[in-house]
Amino acid sequence: MERFGRENRIALVADPDAEYLLVLPVDGRDIAAADRQAELIAERTNAPFTLAAFAVDSWNDDLSPWEAPPVFGMEAFGSGAPQTLSFLEDQLVPGIVDRCGLPADIPVILGGYSLAGLFALWSAYRTTGFAAIAAVSPSVWFPGWIDLAASREPMAQCIYLSLGNREEKAKNPVMARVGECIRRQHSLLEDWGVDTVLEWNPGNHFTDPEKRLAKGFAWCMGS
């Protein structure tokens, strides 16, 4: 694994024969797990890929599409997703393509877990830059999200959704809407003719996130 850029906040697991570029926002504490994440993905696909994991400085700010009040704890949500998406499109992806000698038109798959999953899903409504989206246990309970998803056509034509089968049993009433919301999200994507799937995994929100991400990325690569 190679680290570079943004004060070594980007971890790169590169394959010289990569047919896909996978982009994954992670919490700073998880950046060291990029090798393991790549291994879990490789176990589920024969397609060669390069994985770029980048550490998010402020999770609730950098991945939120708009401001929202706290749902748990005291920390509110910011509106930094547009800036994060600009960083991906203008700096991270072109920089990795150049650094690794990847084809300029290599399919880029954006994935994420929890709020990062919502960020990945939101990006599908903002840009044509991603061939596929892996929204794994995404925070589709986010205030106002389903209203946006119901009002816009997604620009990505391949979107993976998943959720743990106990996530909608959360005690927090806002987060408990996640099951209702992801079913609605999946239905909306089907209505738009998107190649999509909604996969249910055993467990709550904190069960096997790395394995769930691996399944999502592998599905997006056609495996």
C-alpha cells in the first residue's frame, strides 16, 4: 500500500493491470485498513482494480450534502459534500490516473459506508463521472434526502444499495426510518431504469462493514 498526498491521507492499493478505479472515503482511523479492504474485494471478483481510500477530515461536515441538526450526540451536519466531490473529480481521480498510468477513460466506482454511502449516492445525482456507485448502509434517513431522490434523475446508471436487516430497529426514531427510506430509494432507481439491487445483510449498522463494502464494489464490477 502506498500513501501520498494531503499529508499522506490517501492510501493507494494499485494493480498495474487495473480495469477499474475504486474510490472510497473513510474515517481517518480506517485509512490503514485499505490493504485489507482491497483483499476482501479481490476475494469476490476476478476483475483487476486499483483502490484509492482517502481520509475524510470532518465526517459530518465533508460528507453531508446540506446542513442538518444533530440526530445523535451534539454534532450537527455541515454542507461540505460539494467541496469533497470537487476534490475527487478535479484532483484525486486525475492524480491517480496519471500516477498509475491508468487509461483516461477507466471506469471509476465511488463507494462508501454510512454517511459516506449517502455521499456516494448523492454524487450519482450530481455528476456523470462515476460508472457505478456502491452505497453501503447509506444514511438515507438524512433529513430531506428522499425528497431530493424523488425529484431528480440519477446520472449514474449502476447503483448498488445494501442495508443490515436490523438497522431499521434502531432506537433513534430518525435513524429507524432507514429501512423505509432505502426501500423507497431502490424503487425510485428502478423507476428511472437504473441497473440496481438492494441487498440485505445480517446484523445492525456496525456488522462487518468491510465485507459489506467488498460485496458492493464487486457487484459494481459485474461479479
